[in-house]
Amino acid sequence: MRRTTTFAVLLSAAAVLVTGAAGLSVVGSGGRDRVEAAGGLAIARTVVTTAPDSSDISAGAPPPPTQPRSVTVPALPTTEAPPIPPPGAPAAGSLIPAEPLPAPAPAPAPASAVEPAPALPPADAPVRPPYATVLGWHGDGRVAYLTFDDGPGPYTAAVLDILAAAGVRATFCQVGQKVTENPAVTQRVVADGHTLCNHSWDHHSPFDALPPDALDAEIGQAQNAFLQSTGVTVKYLRAPEGRFGDPGGPVLQAAQRAGTVPLGWGVDSLDWRKPGPAAIVATVLTTVSPGAIILLHDGGGVDREQTIAALPGIISGLQAQGYSLLALPPDPTG
């Protein structure tokens, strides 16, 4: 009978294992089974068996009271079932669409039309001194002013060398576009103590036929080129070919807006005609007068070889007549 008892214990344990995996517990007692729901949780249960021990039973005698034997069944892991979502709810793991934002309220219509930007000051404002006069002479006394147009260019360095050797100063009316292309030459002009003059951006001709906005651009772009290459704010304007137009007209108005004094000349050397070095020297020495501003060229044209050849004779001839050769003051308004 011991094998029967052992078999009963194993059979009961197997039943508990099977029902525990299904979320149930079985308690055996006196041959009766009771099944209890475990509420979805795996809880360790104690199974009590009451099979009698055959060694204690004698024939014809009533069986002695049974001694309970217990087997502890370990808990089996289970997972609690997820709650069932209500009808219409999104499935687990799905994205919940955001509620659409309310449409913005329409902007109120303006009460009146947008006012136009204020107009610029009129281009025909009256021209006042020192912008009302084109300089041909400056100061008085035995002084003259050499000026060089259309550079910087290949001959500017040679002009600078001659001036340095003679110990004289001059004024260089330079084209803004060429200043941008040759900033080092313009920097040397300033370093050698000479004065700069704005000769427009690209030497447009006829200069006095340009509208006011184009005149402003021609002068302004050149001013920026000087400022970027040397840090100097130039205070003179020489119109290309001296075309300043009518007194008080658009060119002088543009010069006034830019704060640049119109610079002409009192003596034209005619070096641009290339009559020969001797003729250039003679023209200057016979037409000079105290305070005269003298026109020469270090740029423009095919070459300036005749000007380079004539320059030492011009300097020595003027000095022989008692003239001091000076650069125009960097700021005639100050």
C-alpha cells in the first residue's frame, strides 16, 4: 500500500501544478476536491493528502486516523491580463491623433490704406557754399597746386617718385573703380602726404547728363572705395572731364549731398593731347598764376610717358618763379 500512497501524493501534486498554471488551486481533503479561483494571481498553495499508510492497517480492524502529509507547490509566474478598453477606444500601442487646433481668428481689416514712405529731400535743394563754386584757384600768394587725374595706374608710382625726390606735395583725383583694383598705390599716396580727390566711380561721360540717383551712386561708390582702402573720407570731387554742368545744377547738388567740394583747375597743362614734354612744360609756366590749380594726368589714355618726362621741368620751373608746390588741404571745410 505504500506505493499506492506515494502514487496518490504525486498524482495530487501534478493536479495542483496543472490547475495552478490555469490560475486555479486545488485542495484535496478526504478524497474530496475543491477548486478555488486564484483571481488571476499565482499564489503558493498547500495540498493536504489523507491516503492511509498501509503498514498501520490490520485485517478486519478499522483504520487508524490518518496523519496528514503536506506538499508545498511553488507559485507559477503569471501575467495579469490587461484591461479591456471600452468601445471606440484606440488599440494599445496605437497613436492617438491630436485634436485639431482651432482656426485663427481673421485679422481685422485696416481702418485705412497704408501710408506711403516719406519722400526723400528734393534733389533740387539750393546749393550753398562751399559747394556752390568750382575751385580753380585756392588761397593767395606765390603757391600752386599740382593735381593728377584718372589714376591710380601704371604711371602713378613714377609720379610719386618724382614728387618725393623734389620734396613737393600734390593732389590725386582718382577713379573709385581703379582704387579698388590698386589699393596699395592709393595707400602710398596717403602715406607720402598727398591729398585725395573723388573722380567718380568709373569716369562716366557725360557726367552732367546723369540723373540725381546715378550721380549719388557714382560719388558714393568712389567714397566707399577710398574709405575701405585708406580709411580716408575724401572731401573733394572732380567731375570727369570737368563736366560740373550748370551752376546750382544736379552735379553740384550731388556734391553737396556727399559733402565733397567741387574741384576744377585754373591751368590746363594739355598733357592729355600729348603735344610733347617741352610743350607741356611751356603751357604750365606761361599760364600759371598765384593759387592756381594745375591739371595733369597720371592715368587714363594709352600712356602718360610725356607727362612723366615733363614733370621735373614743371616742378623746377615753378620753383624758379618763386612758387611753392603744395597739396590741397585734406578738408577745405574744416
